[in-house]
Amino acid sequence: IAGITQAPTSQILAAGRRMTLRCTQDMRHNAMYWYRQDLGLGLRLIHYSNTAGTTGKGEVPDGYSVSRANTDDFPLTLASAVPSQTSVYFCASRGHLNTEAFFGQGTRLTVV
Amino acid sequence: EDKVVQSPLSLVVHEGDTVTLNCSYEVTNFRSLLWYKQEKKAPTFLFMLTSSGIEKKSGRLSSILDKKELFSILNITATQTGDSAVYLCAVPSSGTYKYIFGTGTRLKVLA
């Protein structure tokens, strides 16, 4: 693994199903983020974690949950998917406060 | 409420043209402003700006910050088709690790 990895790269999901998007980084970054990107709306923060063991809500947290059991992993769970959650999801991480965030390659999720 | 606004939303130019992209922000306890380029997939980092008036440069791209007027510009000279992308501006929200992104400027460079 080099950098930040997301899985799967794409998924079609039936409405009502549960889904976990995976995110792993090997840079020992403290902060991790989940964003969704929709046309015309840019990147919107879903949840974030400043350090292992802590999480916080972003702009659009409803319908999503996260956990941060260790430094490397930050999974995003949709408990019961709805069509409005169709989007491209990006995981990102950052080390120190004044450094840039690195992004994973994204997961394209379609809820039908 | 913290916010970041980019303009224009989209831009179409011809190869060789020079473009200027704008990013204005309202954030308390400002620390830095970042520019990213997004082609097909993940945003890739271009610049981080923390001080007014100091230009950051990388090849044909340059950027500068004005902390008094609360904006930054990204210039691309002698544009090429490979510059076609969405350019994103981001600012960390007040005293937190959270980035606020603008909606981006979609640049298309025609051959």
C-alpha cells in the first residue's frame, strides 16, 4: 500500500442495503476525512477524525457512520442506503495541521 | 459560517491563453489556503498559501494570497489541453482539521 487506498472503486447497491466503504492509509496521518462529491456541489464533508479513537460530524453526516479504531483505517458505513446517497466518495488524510490533505482515488456508489 | 466561493464556475479557453481563477473565503482564525487540481479521479495538491503577497510558482502555474481582501488567485499561463480539469480551493475551518472546499472551477482548454 502506498498512500491512501479506497475500496471498492465502484459499487451498485440496492436501496435499503447496508454498505461499508473502506479507507486505509499508510502515512501514519492523524486526521482522516470522508467527503462526497456531487455535480455542482463540490466536496462536502461527511465525517472526520482528528486522531484514532475520535470522530466528528461534517456538513452532511445523516445516514452515514464512521469508526476510527486505529490510525490507518477509517471505514464509512451506510446503514440503509437511499438513492440520494448516489455519489462519488473520497477519503482523505492529513498529518500535521498546516499540511495538505491527500486523497484516495474515490468510490463511485450508485444506489438504485 | 465559514465559506469558500470560487469563480468562475466554468471556463473554456484555447491553448496558449492565460487564465485566472478566483477563490474568496470567510473563515475565522485563518491559517492557510490550498489549491487542488482534479482531473478524472482524486484531487491532487498544487499549492498551500499562508502569507499574503508571496507568490507560489510551479511551472506555468502560480498562486498568490491576499489576506486583507480575503482571496487567492490561481494563474495558468500558456494553457495546454492537459490543464483541463476542475480546480478546487480549500480552507481549514476555524481552529479545526476540517477543510471547507469551494465548488470548484471547471476549466476546459481547447486545442
